Amino acid sequence: MLAFILLLLLSVLVSIDAFAIGFLFGLKRIRIPLVIIGLIALFSSFVIFFSMGVGRFIGEIIPSSIIQTFAGILLIGIGLYNLFFDMPVYRKSYFVMIALLMNVDSLGYGIQAGLAERSFWFAPLAGIIIFTAFIIGIIYGHETKSRFILRYMAVIPSMIFVILGISKLLA
């Protein structure tokens, strides 16, 4: 039972990015097809499953701190770019970029889980929670009525990306 609770907590940790990114799309009132969200979650599950295998096979060749730093720098870069230039979030290539950025982190978590010899059930569980967190983030972002958030809506998504990136660098 304790092992399942640990896997559940790790899955929630992996899905925080999905919630934040979903929240951003909800704030901007961008409709994302459910199929795209499902594909992002499925891709995340695959990345976690694959990286767990790599983590078990290779051992500690790639330090997780390097992966965290790389993910943080990329997220900060996207946030700053979005702050100064209008990023075309409606393009399919942007969804691919979001999926890849979310999974740079998942790669690190998967390797760590593989090194710790966690159950491979972590991958599908994380995919389900990522899917759910993404949808909840979109709904919450879309339903937000806070005057502060709505007033600064043009700046908030960029700042959330920067904060996510900084959190990756400090973690």
C-alpha cells in the first residue's frame, strides 16, 4: 500500500506542469481537442516507461540535476519569448513543443524511478493523472473570474512559464 501511495505522489508531482500549462490555455480561452490532451498524456506515459527502463539499465550516468536545469532554462526561455513576442499557441507545432517540454521533466522522474526500482505501473498512473490535471487546469483557467488575473492576463502565462522554469532550476 505504501508503494502505491508513493507512486501516486510521484504521479501528482509529474502532473503539476500539466495543470499549470492547462491553466494557461484556459486563461487564454484556447480550445484544445481532447485527443491532443490524450496524446500528450499517452506520450508522457511512454516517456516515463522508457526512461524507467533506461534508469534501471544505465544507472546513474545522467545526473537528474542536469535534466532539471535543462527543463528550467527552456521553460524560462518560452516564458520570456511569450512575454515580449506573441507566441502562436494555436499552432500544432506549439502543442508538440509543450509535450516535449513537459516530458523533459518526466524523463528525469522516470530515470529516478527506474534507479529506485519503482513499479512500472508508475507510467500509466502518471499518464492518467497528467491527463486529468491538464483538463482541470484548463477548466480552472477558463473559469477564473479574479479581476487581478484577468487584468494581467497577457503577462500571467509568461510569468507562470518563468516561475515553472525557476522552480526547475532551484529543485
